[in-house]
Amino acid sequence: MTDRLKVSVVLPFRNAGTTVQRTLDSLLVQRPRCDELIVVDDGSTDDSFEIVKTSLHDCAFPVKFVRNVKSMGLAQSYNAGITTCSGEIVVILHSDVSLIGTDALSKLVEPLLSDKSVVASYHYVDHPYDLWKQYNFWQKCLFARIIGVREYGLDGKFDAFRKTDLLAVGMFDGITFARAGEDGDIFRKLNSRGRLEKTEAGILHFHSMDVNFSPRAVIFKNAQYAEAQGAICRRYGILNLKEFLRAFFRELMIIGLLFPYLRILSLLAICMYVFLYTWRVYAEEWRNPRVILLPFLNACTLIVSSVFTIRGFITGKQRL
């Protein structure tokens, strides 16, 4: 991609048959191209690997395949790709996103090419309404609060790193963080080595597009994220009040019930949460009889998030 530094893209996936084709399509039209692609199949049991292999049959740049016999988790898959690649710059790309425009890759890596003090660069994620409308009912509930929102952040979906810095901090921590939280951990480790630069490289996040996505999957995802943030808090503590309130507002509502002077306020906050947290689903799906279950689902995620945050903090690990 450049005469100065070689750019390797690492694409881990597991059972991504509903989304990985669009990810590859958006990567293959990038100009300029990456210098190599490392594909890491984390023990898929669907047709993901066949889709990837077929799509990359006549690829214009070198492709290397890594296959885990059984699932090792996201962080370990990152590491397998990083150790296999030969580029000085490593781009991590999730298999359920699509790059926006043909210059997203060049926008992402540009800060690393032009400034040696930058150790990583990150993207923005758009969550358009039209995409949200394609989800089934329960997946709409999971993403209802972020529709129409543009979020910037280093979360592993489409981020660039200097390989030397990743190696220096021990790469991603696959022992502590199995499938969530590794992004927050690497952010904090790299932040001590140099600048992390925001870019205007954009992606669309499809998630799984699974027609069988269920209430159980909603609860599981909330438990997974909560356990990760508990483990992150155990390792790094509270960095600032804004981040703490954003991450632990559910837990604070539950804890408030234990104190007489806060109990009424907490009950009011919980009532508002169970009805307003997925307000967009009520507005869009009011004819769907499943909306009756939404307050109970939201109450369940509130409790589950609190329990798994505590578990993550006590154990110091994310294992779900």
C-alpha cells in the first residue's frame, strides 16, 4: 500500500456466513489496497470459511489462512493473525462490518504513516435506521438505543496499530478477555506508549443479521459486555466520572435500592429504564405482540448486567 510501511489486514471470524461476504466486498474495493490479508477462522461450524475462500480465490494481494480447530476466542484470533502477518502496520477488521467508501483503509492508516508518535488509529461506526429495520424483533431491541448515532472509538472492528507496539504490550490479552473487553484493555495499554488518533474512516456494523436472534441472545450479549467491563474496572479502576456513569448506570440503579434515601429515586429510574430504553422498538413495532415482553426483557438485562459486572470484577476475567 505504501513504499514506506507494509499494511496487513487481520480478519478474524466465527460463523459469519450472513455478513462476511459484504465485509470482503468492501475491503477488496479499497484504493490503495492493503499489502496482505490474514484470515483467521476461529472454529466456524457454518459455511463462513468456504465463502471467504471462494471470494478471495483471485485476490490481487497475498492472502494467508489460519484455522483454529476449536474456538479460541476473539483476542486469541487477533493474536494469531498478528503473529502471522508481515506488515509494520496491522489493521484489525471484524467480519460483520462494511467499510464506508473506497478510501476508508487509507484514511485509517494515514496517521500512522505520517506521525511516528501515533501508535494506533480508530474509526467511526454508523448505525443507520435502514439497517436497523432489517433486523429481527429481538436484534432491534439490542441496538435500539444507538440507531442514528455515529460512534467513534477503538473497539477492534476497524482499527490500525503499529505491530511493534502491539508486541511490546503483549498483544491482546486472550487469557483475561475471551470475547469482549480486549478492546478496552488494549486501548489502555497502548495509550501509555503514544497517541491514539481518531480518523474519519467509517464502517457500518451489521452484527449477525441472524433471523433466529432470540431474547436469550440479547441477555447473553448484555452479560458478556457487563462481565468485560467488570474485569476492566478491576484491572484499571475508575478513570473518570463520565466513563463510570456511562458504563455502570444499570448497576447504580440496582445499588440505589439498598439505601433508604435513594430507593424511591432508584425505583423511578428503573421504571423509566424498562419502558424507555427500547422506546424506538415500542414506536416501530407497537403492533407486534412481543412488545408486551419488552419491559420484562429490559428488567432482566438490568439484573443480569449487574450480576455479571460483579462477577467480572471479582474474578478479574471475561469468560462468556
